[in-house]
Amino acid sequence: MKSIMDKLKDILPGSDKEKEEKTPAGPEAQEQAESPAEPEKADAAAAEEARSGVQEDGNESAAPAAEEHLTIRVDYGEEEKPGEPAPVSQRDLLAARVLECLRARKFRYSVQRDDAKFFHVTMNMLLSGKLTSCMLHIFVNPGDIEVLAVCPVKATEDVRPQVAEYITRVNCTLKFGGFRMDYGSGEVRFSCALSAMEGMPSLRDVDRTIALPILMMNRYGDGLVKNLMGYGDPAADVEAAQRKK
């Protein structure tokens, strides 16, 4: 018979009897009991499959969470660089000044331009005397602005000496610009220019250069018409023009 102490040993947790009841019978069960590391190997294999992202059937699984934050490589050398603005030339700046002055005076004008050669503005100007109009030409060059006021009436050969005397007398009294006559064609014009070789002229200087030929044609136009028609007196006509206010 078992003593009381032996019975207590069988009842208490962790007793030999309890171990026998929890341990499955048979040789297979004994082998499983003797190799407790098998589940750990299975867990390690599953973890390795998760890291490789490949299942046993060869199909790719979803990317692991550790690889979700990927760095995108950008080759900045292949990106298209923003286009650089074309450089602004001195002539373009002068042309902008001229057009600004013309718009301020609300003149009606036409522009002929060639980006490689010239910038030419033309206007038909109305006058208040016997010479009722003249054609104004503005040429913008890389280093200057040239303005011409052309008389619509040309001098015939018989009056060209008389007209030449008149404009010569006028030019002696002028400080800026002057009248010219082409002896070959008889064309009479007043011309002046504004130099811009050492910097950009002010808007006031550009405006005065444009206005001067118009003012001179208007002031000396009456005497010019009289001498173009052959009935003028060069000396008296110059004096009369200078008395005008």
C-alpha cells in the first residue's frame, strides 16, 4: 500500500503521474516528445520565406513591410534645363525707349524691323503752316537714334541754289540738327541724331530728339515753301521765321 506521502506526491502538480498523463503514448509520440526543436525549425523556415518574398509554389508574395520605403533614383543630368532668355541688345533697349515716347504722345506710327539689321519707324506728321505735312522717319541703330523729317515737295533744278541758300542761313542759327538737300534728287530734310554709345539716354532726351525735326519743319516750313516755289527771299524768310514765337 502507498503511504500518505506517496499519494500526495501523485496529486501535487508536476508529479510523475501528471507527466505520464500529459505525455502521449506510443513510439511516435515519444519521438515527438524527444525532439522539441522541430516547431522552432518550422517557424524559422516560415520567417525565411517571408523575407525572400517567395512561397513554396514559386509565386511571388507581397513585398515585406521593411522594403515599402524605397528610394527613387533620379538622374538629374538627363532633366531638361530651363531655357535661358535671349540677351537684350542695346538696339532693342533704344527701340523700347522710342516706342514708349511715341505711345506717350499718342502718335500713330508703323514699324518695320529686321532683328539682324534695322528698326525703322515712320509717321505722317501734320503741320500748321504753308507746309502742311512731312514724313517722319526714326532709325534705331545699336549705338544711336537718327530722326529725319522729309519735306513732301522736292526742289526742282532751277530753284535748288535758292533753296540751298535758305537752308544754309537757317542752319547757321541752329544748335542741334540741321536741314539738308540732296542736289541729285532735290529732296529736303531736317535730321538729327542722339548718341547712345556710352549708356542709355533718358526718355526726355529721346523725346526731344523725336520732336525736334517736327518743330523745325513747322517753324521754317513757310520760308522753305516760298523758296521751293521760286518766289522767296532767303534772308528775309529766315528773319521772318525767327520772329515766330
